[in-house]
Amino acid sequence: MFGQDAPDVEGRHAAVLSSEGRGARIAMSSFDLAKPVGAMDVNPCGACPVRSLSVCAALEDDELDRLNAIVQSLRLEAHRTVFSEGDPAEHVFNVTSGTVKLYKLLPDGRRQITGFLFAGDFVGLSVNDKLAYTAETVTPVSLCRFPRKRLDALMDDFPKLQRRLFSMASNELAAAQDQMLLLGRKSAREKIASFLLTLSRRAARRGQKENPVHLPMSRSDIADYLGLTTETVSRTFTQLKSSGAIRLLEGGKVDLSDRDGLLDMAEGL
Amino acid sequence: MFGQDAPDVEGRHAAVLSSEGRGARIAMSSFDLAKPVGAMDVNPCGACPVRSLSVCAALEDDELDRLNAIVQSLRLEAHRTVFSEGDPAEHVFNVTSGTVKLYKLLPDGRRQITGFLFAGDFVGLSVNDKLAYTAETVTPVSLCRFPRKRLDALMDDFPKLQRRLFSMASNELAAAQDQMLLLGRKSAREKIASFLLTLSRRAARRGQKENPVHLPMSRSDIADYLGLTTETVSRTFTQLKSSGAIRLLEGGKVDLSDRDGLLDMAEGL
DNA sequence: CCCGTGCCTTGACGTGGATCAAGCGTCGCC
DNA sequence: GGCGACGCTTGATCCACGTCAAGGCACGGG
């Protein structure tokens, strides 16, 4: 119990789930639903590229039909709001491609990004049916959307599903605690090193190569995630570059030239 | 789903559960088991003072017998380690009285306290069967201890129990996100104001009065929770005192004289 | 009773990262 | 092709908080 079947802790702060669900038809305000593509997706979840990473890993092929029946597939451009802090929590979402950021704001506009979501990651847990943070796309994104009530009902039928969600929530919690350590006690250099390594590990988990890390988000997003300013993020990158620990490549990629050095740096050694 | 039956979010970062379980007999290394006290506790969980706050609220009186059967009651003095980062996660615990702190360390000794636990709070979620943080008593503490495997089995029989734990984990996650905002983006004054208000609200939830807040933990614990130093915590307290927002009472109590002022302060207004 | 130990407070000073302020390259648009 | 917008970098300066140091106070033990 408590997470042993989802052995991933890297810096996600809002759980994981999956399915490449298509075939949904109900038009929704402000979202483009992906079009059904025909016979091939009788059970699109069964063919989902991120299935193994997500909630859906808890279900067998035949059980996936049930998920399939309630899922809608959405596509969003970059820099769109998926939902806002305080919204009623009517759906939960699963990212199937692209990057999403979650954040909270103070009244004066200060922002804390609490997590980045990539393919396979899940979002929508809430308290009192109100969402506690805003979700915004960083890149173009595809999402699976599940009505909460329907998914809730599914959890009654499939305890495995509930287990999986619980285990993922436990992982989130562990990642959140790591982030608290980072925010409360690490220096700018340590924060950046930790961040790069975390992204690298998460990419590896998704089956991408771990070395040149892709940073789809802006300096300012990184700053708001690490409790820094864009200037400090920028200066720290150039400093790491000068010291030979990393190389900045084009296309928002970073080469972790001295991974061991970064590992030590992340821990303050 | 996802938390609506546990509408509490205040700064806990490791869930809630309960039962004043006694009658356990198996001696355990390094813990004093509370003695069975006889006929009165045939079902001690049924009479648990923190039951309504905790996991146990998910079960009916008769079902509690099952919990009762696997619980052990422990008492620990102040400043004892309950478990350490990296330990195998063989038990989960529920605090029935006293205060516990959870923390993570960096190799050079920097410490981040990720949460304080009070009566009703629950701890022991883990990833990969390894605990990700250390738990240490702040005051004398009583705990209920459940073997993970047994509790796991119970969850299969009582889906309500699993739901409850999941919902509590969701609450923890929300609290953790609030703490990230605090650590990453708030000033020392805002941190202290937030901290005092959070403790006050949590005390109210436990049925204690919310105004003179009790601070059982040291300045240095507060500092390590808020990402500050003891000196800054101390200075900020005296500053709040001078401005009339709080009064420091004896016995580690603080009077929140200007609650509205503190509320604004906590949000940066 | 004295002394040591811990915890808290206060003061003086130093500094990491924030703030303020240019530049610079890239991109989309007219 | 020119030009504004935007994101990134870099430099100069500032300041909130950390660091270092000292002293007060409560408590416990010899």
C-alpha cells in the first residue's frame, strides 16, 4: 500500500494517470475536442502511449472500456488556462502530450508554480470540490478529461483504480516534500541543479532520453517554480555553463555535461 | 471523491487518522507500549477522543473492532525519534496526543521540517516502502501504531477506509501546495503570520480554542519549518508584538490580538 | 548556591539574491 | 524591410535576511 506500485517521485506535484481516449463527442465550452478517428479507436485507451505511466495501468484491457466510455479528449494551444483556482472541480485531467504548469497566486501577483505536468501526469484532485490552483498550458497540450462523478463511480467498481490513485497521491506528497526542502533550504545553484536532474529523471521515466533535457517552460516559469527571479535563474544558468556543468543547446535543450557534479551540487556537496 | 469528506487543509503535511487503541501487548524495541487498562477498553477505538478527526471516522463502531485488533498504543517522551528517513515503512502511526515534527535533512545538516502533527494526525505514507523523512516527538506523545500489511488488508475489506485515506492524502497535498507558496514567495513576516493562523485553525479543528495559540515547538523548529533562521523568527515575533498584532504569553502561548491584521499580513496585503 | 547548558533575544555586520535598468536577439506583423 | 513585443542576459545597486557574537533567563545537577 501507499505507493509501492508507482515507484516514481520526481518533482510532480499532482499525480499521474493516462489514456489516449478519443471518440468523445460532447462539445465543451472553450475546449477543442479532438475528433474521433474511426475504427482504430474502439478502445483508444488500450493503445494509449502513456497508459503504463498513469492511473490506467491499474486496469486490464477489457476494463479500460469503462474508462473509455467516460473520457473526452481535448487539445489546447500553448498559454491557455485549463482551469482556475477556485473553480468547481468537475473534471480530472490526464496529460497525454505537452506541458502544463500548476500555480497559486498571492493577491499582489506573486506566483508559486507548484508543479509541471508532462505526458502521463494527472491533475484535478481537490478539497471541498474547489480546485486550489490554476492549470495553464506551457506548450500545446492534449488531455484526457474525466467527469469526476463518473470516475468516482468507476472507483467503486475497480478498487485497483482507487489504489492506483491513492498510490499516486502518495508519490505526489513525497515529491511535494522534496520541493519544500528545495524551496526552504537550498541555494539558487542547488535549486537549478536539482531542477535539471529532476526533469532529466522524469523524462527517462517517460521513455525519453535523459541527457539533453528539454526545458519547454520560460525562465520566468522556472523562477516561479524554484522561488527565484528570472534574473537569478538566468545568471545561475550562465554560471553553470561557465563552470562546464551544463551546455545550453538550441531549442530549449540543456546538456547535463557533468551529471555527477550536478548531483553533488543538488545536495549541497 | 478526492477529499470532500475531510474538509480540512490547514498546514498538515502527512494526513490524519485516529483511535485511542490500547490493549496491545507485543513488546516493541525502543517504544513503551501503554498498558491495557481492562474491561473498559474492549473497543477503545470506539471511545477515541480523536476518532472523528481521523481515518477511523470512516468506520462504524462494529467495524472498529477490526482496527482495534491490529492497533498498538505507544507513549514516547519529548525529543524521541519515531522513525528515520530511509527506514523500511512497516507501520503507520496516528497521533492521539502531543506534537510530532517531520523533517528532511541535507547532507550538510540543513533541515526542512515538512510538517507538524497533532492529535488526530496520521503519518507513515511512503514510496517504495522506504520512509522519506524522519519523525521526532516535540512533546511527550501518544501514538496508535498499525502494521502496514494488516491495515492494507483492512482496506480491502473496507473501501470506506481506503477512501478516507485517499481523501486525507488529497488534503495533505493541498496543504503542501500552500506551504510551497509560503516557502517560495512569502516574506518572513508573512510566513510567521501564516504559521500562527494555520496553527490556530488546526487547534479549532481539534476542538480547542483558537485564540491563544499554543506553540509547543522551539524557535529553531519554527525556523526550519518556515525556511528562516531562529534569529529571524525571534525578531519577527518581537516586531509583531511591538506592532500590537500578537502578545507573547507564558507557557509558549501566543495571543492573536489582531487576527484580521494577521490575515491580511499572511496574504501580503 | 553556583555553574553549566539550552533557548531565546538583541545587536552589528555581511551577503545572496532581489530590484532596477539597459541591451540584444528573435519573431510576427504591417 | 522596419518595428514593436517579448524573452533572455548582463550589469549596478539595494536590502531582507543570514551570520556572527554577546548576553539574559530558566532550569537542573552537583
